Amino acid sequence: MSENRDKEFAFQKQNYLLLLVGLLVIILGFILLSGGGSEDPREFSEEIFSPRRITVAPIVILSGFAFIFYAILKKPKQ
């Protein structure tokens, strides 16, 4: 019986799908975080302080990491 247990993978297909979803959420957060620069590097742009970059994007990124943490700890159904 322990021989079969040794040959099992640590994750099932559902775990990998959840990891992929978490990774996509993190990528979306970084896309929301990007931008806000000006064309001229000597010119300051107030656009970098938008609520999307200050609050929404970090929350999305952290929720993506939390989702990945859940995907790693989720036990497969037997």
C-alpha cells in the first residue's frame, strides 16, 4: 500500500488549475499597477497616485498570493 502512495504526485489536476488562476490574478494585479509615467522624465505626473495603483492593484496581487497559498494547501479528494 505504501508503494502506491510513493508514486502519487503531490498535486492533483485541480491544484494546478488553482495555481494557474492565482498566477493570472497576480499578473492582472501587476497590469493594474503599471503605467502612470510621463513622456518627459523631467516632468512629474500626478497620475501615479491614482486609487487604482495605490489600493486596488496591491489588493488584487495579495489576493492572488492568498489564492496560490490555498491551492498549495488544498488536499485532493479521495
